[in-house]
Amino acid sequence: MLLVVQVFAALAGLVHVYIWVMETLRFSDPKVHRGTFKTETADLAAVKPWAANQGWYNLFLAVGALLGTALVRAEPAVGWTLMVTACGSMLLAALVLVATDRSMVPAAAKQGGFPLLALVFALTQL
């Protein structure tokens, strides 16, 4: 069952790497800032620094999940701590997104689905 946790934690990490790319590297693309993030071009200069900061936050969570996945078998305490902390933070961020704007349920599901599954399967390891 540990392998299942690792797979879902790794997928959660990869999704958050993708989010980092969108928020940090591709945010100026109208398909991204207007289409994905619903930000008008006129607001881009004001919003872009916030999006980049959020992107880096997502990358750091991804690193935690991926590093935890890689370390959990050799260093269980470190690996579990990283995976659970990263996935827990990802899931909580998804819940905050839904709590602040119900129209963001699809985005929150993409952001929080894999972390939720990783944590559910992690509970079977107790």
C-alpha cells in the first residue's frame, strides 16, 4: 500500500510543478492569465507578481511531496513527514479555494484530488 501512497503523492507533486509553470513561467500568455486564471490583460501588471509568488509556493510543496516520495523507504520518518506535510498543505489550500469561491470547485479538485488520495491511503499505513 505504500507504493499507492507514493504514486498519489508523486502525482500531486507533478500537478503542482505544472501549476508553478502556469503561475510563474506562462502567466503572461493570454490563454493562461485570461483563460485559466480569469485575469484581464489590463490587470496583468498588478496580478503577475502575486501569481509568481503563489507559483513558487506551489513548487516548494511539489518538492516536498516528490522528495518525500523518494525518501520514504530509505528514511521513513523524513519521507512520511515530507509527504504528509506537503499533501496536507495542498489539500488544505484546495479547501480554502472552494471556501472562498464556490466556482473554483473544478480547480480545487485538480489541485487537491491527488493529495487527498495520498492522505487517505496513508491512513491505511497507521
